[in-house]
Amino acid sequence: MKDLFRQHLLLFFSISVLFSCSPFEPRLMPGAAGELPDAYSLYGQEPDLSSPWWVSVGAPELNRLILTALADNFTLKEAWARLQQARSLAIQAGAGLYPELEATGSADYTRLRSENTSGSSAGRDSYALGLVSSYELDLWGRLRSQREAALFGVNAREDDLSTARVTLAAEVADRWVQIVSQRLQMQLLDKQLKNNLTFLELIELRFRKAMVSALDVYQQKQVVESVRARLPLVEAESQLLMHELAVLLGRPPRADLGLIQTQIPVVDQLPGLGLPADLLANRPDVRAAGSRLKAAEWQVAAARANRLPALRFSAGAQYGTSDMDLLFDTWLLNLAANLTAPIFDGGRRAAEVDRARAQADENLWTYRQTVLTAVKEVEDALESETRQREHIHGLESVMAAARRGLEEAIQRYRRGLSDYLPVLTQLIAVQDLERDLIRQREALVRYRIGLHRALGGGWIDRADTPGASMGDQRRG
């Protein structure tokens, strides 16, 4: 009996190995990304992936904020949980490739009542122990295709997590730069307010000496109040940005983030750009779209294989209430196989094949759109930064001319050669330019952040996920 059991098992697994083939393979798509330009409009060196991009900003405060966000941000924890779900689904999808073995057991006690006058009764025990196994022979690769699709789904989720990390780092840097800019605006407004009050005192002194008219006083008071009215708006904007940054770091909105930076960082030469084709590997959202395309192709293979017959085996062994000494001789064995083939299903399986193919086509166009969008974002960031530098250079020239004009207007006003209107006009122009220069320098740094984001944040190691420690704790 033992030899028969072994022979059945050997036959079972031999047939499994012999017929586990996959005649339906996903289609090859070497040109799935579509046509890409050979190079960017601006030349860039090879990207340096040895360190995070924000290190080039040279702000330890920004480095601390981003590392905190990558560890504590709730959106990243959500993405990690979705990745864990995808991994579990992949394990489930691959489980069908292996036999399923279950243990069974039963016990029964039967009470027998005798017919004698004493009314005595006797009992009988019975029990059974057994093993039940079932297995579907993957004749056409349906189970394997489903497993491959699930594994590519896991890859897509891993890249989704990397995309979330790239986005989070860029958003933290963006909010931080805006906060620094708003603080500089506050400092500048305080300085301008003091200067305007000094001008107002001088004008009032000249008015008391009947050297100027009351109109000059009122005009300067208007400038003072205009600057004073801007202060609450800048303070409110700064607080709102602080709230956003705190939430990105997984902190309450009013938490103290310990920000002490007082200058907008200076960005100089462009980072390493590489080639547009590098985005296929460096951009995690592009990789995710590619993985979803491959998963859809494997789903097509699974749907096609599902239209063919399926062969399933089942085997069972049971031990009953025989003599314990004959344990291995009293096993009851059975091995069965059944073949099912679809004959008529109302077109359900054929429709599923069509649906899977349409889904694959949709993912193909999504992938190409993602690739083109990635190249466009890099080009947009390069163009924006280049033109922004030219704009700032022009504003600095305008500022130099405006300050010389203000000095000349003040000298003419003091000598009584002109009224206060030229001074007022130049003063407003200079102060507006000072505020605008802060905003434009802020915009330049934000364009650089956008460029790093568009290049894909290749510094990220896909295995280094913020939730890895949590997963290790669960497994432990």
C-alpha cells in the first residue's frame, strides 16, 4: 500500500512538470515608449545618483525636514500599506501553482442500549484521520500568467511608493523655500516701513517749516500705510505654509518645526541631466506605468488560457479505527482526476479576452503618455529656469537704475528743484522691485526643485522604503 501511494505521488508530480508549459506569452513591445528625442535642449552631464539631490542646495535644515518627512509622512505609510496588499495578492496568485494539502480528522461515539431488563448500555468509538490534496495542472500557463501579472503589479506599487517619496521630497523643499521667502518679505517690509517712517518724519518737519505742502505729507502717509497693510497678509501666508509643511512631516499644524533659515539658497549650474531615454529607468512613475503594461499583457495570456480545458487532480488518504499496529497498512488511498472544458458560456470567456486586450492597449497609451509627459516636464523645467535667470538679471539691472533714480530725485527734492512726486514715484518703484526680486529668486529655486522632481529622483533605492522597518517588526 505504501508503494502504491508513492507511485501515485510520483505520477502526480511527473505529469505536473511535463505539462506545466505556457503557450500564451505576452507580446513583445520593444518600442512601447514611442519616439523620444536624442537629447534635451540644454546639455547636461551624467546624473550623480550617489547622494540626494537636495544636498546640492546646501541647507542642513532642508535635509533634516525631508528625512523627517520620508520617515513620518502618512501618505507614504498609506502607499506602503498598498504595497503590502499587492505583495499578499501576488502570493495568493502564485499559490495555485502548488498542490494544496489539508488534514482532516473526525471522531464519533455511538451509544448502544441493550434490551435487557437492567437497562444497561454500551458505547462504540470510531475515528478517522486523513490527508486531502488537490492540484490544478497548469496546462496552458493560466496560473503562471496570473502570478506574473500580480508580480508586475507589485513592481508597480513599489514604483508608486518611490513616486510618492520623490513627490514628498519636492513638496517639502517647495514649502520650505516659500516659507524662507515669506520671512524675507517680512524682514524687507519691516525695513521698508522704518525707511518710510523716516521719510515721513522729514517731510513733516519740512511741512512745519512751511517748506512743503500737506499733499506731500499725505502721499508719504499713504506709502507708510500701504506697506503696513501688507504685513498681515505675508504673516498669514507664512503661517499657512508652516501648517502645510507640518502636515507633510506628520506633525500637527501648529507644531514647532525649528526653522531658522533666513536666506534663499543659491542654485548655480544645472544638475546632471543624462538623456531623455534615461527617464524610462529613472522616473518611478514611468517604471510603474511600464509594469502595469506588462501586467496587463500577462492578464491577456491568462484570459486566453482560461478558454482551454483545465485538468485538476485530487488525492486523499484516510486512516480509520483498525488496529494501531497496522497503522501504515490500513491507509485508504484514492486518486482522481477530472477534466473540464468550456463548451458554451454565452461568450463570457471570449469577452474577457477582448477586455484584457483593451486594458493592455489602454495601459500602452498611458505608458506612452507618461513617457512624453516626463520629457515635457524636464524641458519645461529647463526652459523655466533659463528664462527665470534672464528675468532676474534684467530685474537687477532695473533695480540698479531705480535706486540711482531715487537718489537723484531725493537730491533734487532737497534742493527744492522738484516737488515730492518724483521721489514718491521712485520710492514706490524701488520698494516694489525689492519685493519682486525676493519672489523671483524664490521662483528660481522652485524651478530647480521641479527639475529634480522631473528627472525622477534617481537617488531613491526601491528597496529602501519608509515602511520597511514596520514590515520587519510585523514579521518579527
